[in-house]
Amino acid sequence: MTSGLTQWLAGEAEATETRGLTRTLRVREAGDAVVDLAGNDYLGLATDERVIAGAVEAVRTWGAGAMASRLVTGTTRLHDELEAGLAAYVGQPDALVFSSGYLANVGVVTALGGPGTLVVSDAHIHASLIDACRLSRSRIAVAPHNDLSAFAALLAERNEQRALVLVESVYSVLGDAAPLVELAEICAAHDAVLVVDEAHGLGVTGAGRGSVAAAGLAGGLAAAEHVVVTVTLSKALGSQGGAVLGSGLLKRHLVNRARSFIFETGLAPAACGAALAAVKVLESEPSRPAAALECTARLAEACGVEPPAGAVLSVPMPGPREAVAARDACLARGVQVGCFRPPSVPDGVSRLRITARATVQGSELDRACEVVSAAVKEYS
Ligand SMILES: Cc1ncc(COP(=O)(O)O)c(C=O)c1O
């Protein structure tokens, strides 16, 4: 007899298939020759020899795992060095490393929020921040994307004493930027904390140091006291992990209150070593972010869209089936691009998500531009 679970799963699979929304996993083989314009390794550091060496040395010195929560024995000298290196690079007083960017977002929102707090989130924030809102048990209000007057009105109308505003510096699906200076002003005027997720800004915008630094909101300035930054180590830094950056007092609070920090094993040494090496590469090669932006501009021109704020290019498609067909056409010609469809797009618009990489240049970039341009024209 078929179990209830099996029947339910089969029904769900059929419903997803009927809506044209089935997702499948594509296994990437070692040495895959496909040009990857779907991942988030914007600077090509995941395969950089210096970054790999950082991971290998860390494993040899510290072992394969962190062995325990950061609060028990899972904080090594390497974690400490990584936090100092990250904070110095993005111009924040301090940093706390988590084992993913997802958990960093969950940690900061749950530790700063709670009953008696209003969280105002942009309509396009990443799923990790949406889940963080739900877990925080705060009252949640959603502002239309980048709508400054809506943010101001929601903060002004609140009864709660405390408030958080959640935005991304470069939006992960749309690829556009948040108006950080204006948002910081609104938050200061309404005594709210501005949490900026720099997952797609770090390593790309602000000559690599991110959009918060570029907006003059870093460096422990009084004007930036209410600005908190989160990053992932898993994109431009080519490693794995995440971090929250802000004051020493904020770090202390997170160490004591952020459940996604307290109740997880510390970030693996290999990921720490790789991320620290990547930060050092960025310090020594300040031209890498510009190379990623040049690649973005070429791809944007090929797709007939405006160059975006960072390295994420959003190309709207007529529907989910056309988006999938265009993605498959690119892959058949050796170029992998991302394809976002409902429900993972907040505005319901299916699109190709094409990401640039500093190391895709010359004839490889020419060919990639030709392939994506042809697919976009055919299925638009
Ligand atoms: C905006 C944003 N925030 C957070 C995350 C989560 O980061 P991680 O992959 O390190 O968990 C992502 C990753 O997809 C992201 O795009």
C-alpha cells in the first residue's frame, strides 16, 4: 500500500510540474568546461591558488572541522584573524563570523528583534532575511522595493519602541542598489537600526569594500552607529560562511543572544583560511572588482539591459517556460546562466540571472556574450 507521505509527495511534484516550476539539480563534474555565469564567484577567487592554499594550510593547522560551538572550543586564532581582517577591509569596528551568510542574517535579526520591535523589510529581501523575520517574533511590515517614503511612513506610524530596517546593498535577484544614504538618514530620524546585507556588494561595489563603505556609512562614524552590515564569505570571497559587522557592543550582544551562532559548530577552518586569503588578495589587487564590473557591462550590453549596480544582471523573460528554454539554450552552447521563476521571485517576473566574473575575459567573454544575446533574442 502506498503511504500517505508518498501520495502527498507525488501530488506536490505533479502540481509543481504542471505550473512549469520543477527544479532539478545539475551535478557539476570536476574540470567542467562550461562557462559559469550563474554562480556568485564574482572575482574568480574560489579557484585562486592563494585562496586554495589558505584553505589547505588551515586544514593542516586546525583540522577538518571546528569541533564545537564557537562558545565552547570552536573559536580558533584563525577565526579571530578572519574577523579582524574582514572588519578592517569593510571599515567596520568589529565582526562576528557565522557558518553561513544565511545564519548570519538569522542571527542578527533574531538577536536585535523580538516582541516589542518592528521590522520593516524591503519587498525584495533575500529568503534568509525573510526567515529571520519570522523567527524573530517581531511585528513585520513590508515596504515596496526601494520606496523611501513607505519606509519612513512605516517607521513613523509604529507603536514599538525599537525598529529594524532590512535591505540588501545590491539585490540578489534584481541586481539593483538600495539608496543607502537616504535609508540611513530615515533610520537615524526614526531611531531605527539599518541592517544592510552586503552579500552581493562585498568584493564588487565600493572598489570591493562594499556599498556601505562607499556611501560613507562605515568606519564607526557617529552617522553610521545605527548601521549594521551582514556579508557572506561564499560569493566574491570564493569560500563559505557569513559575518555580521558593526560595533564591539553589537558583537558582544550577538555572541550572547544569536541562537544561530550559539547553537552551531563554528565555521570550518578551511573556509576561514580561504576567506582570510581572499581578503588579502583583495587588499593586494584592488583592480579585481573593476574587472568584474567590466564583465557585467559587456553582458548587459549583449542582453540589451542597463548595466546594474554590481555583478548581478537581471534579464526579464515573458514567463517561466521561456526563461527555462533560454537557460537551456545557453547551457547547450556551454554557458550556464541562472533562471529565477516564481515562487523565488518576489515580483512574479521570471528572469535570467546572469552573473559576471572578473576572470571571464577576452575570447571567452566574447563567446559568452554571443551565446546569451542569441538566447535572450530567441525567447523574449
Ligand atoms: C542576499 C543574500 N543574503 C544571504 C545569502 C546567504 O548566504 P550564504 O549562501 O552564505 O548562506 C545569500 C545567498 O544566496 C544572498 O543572496
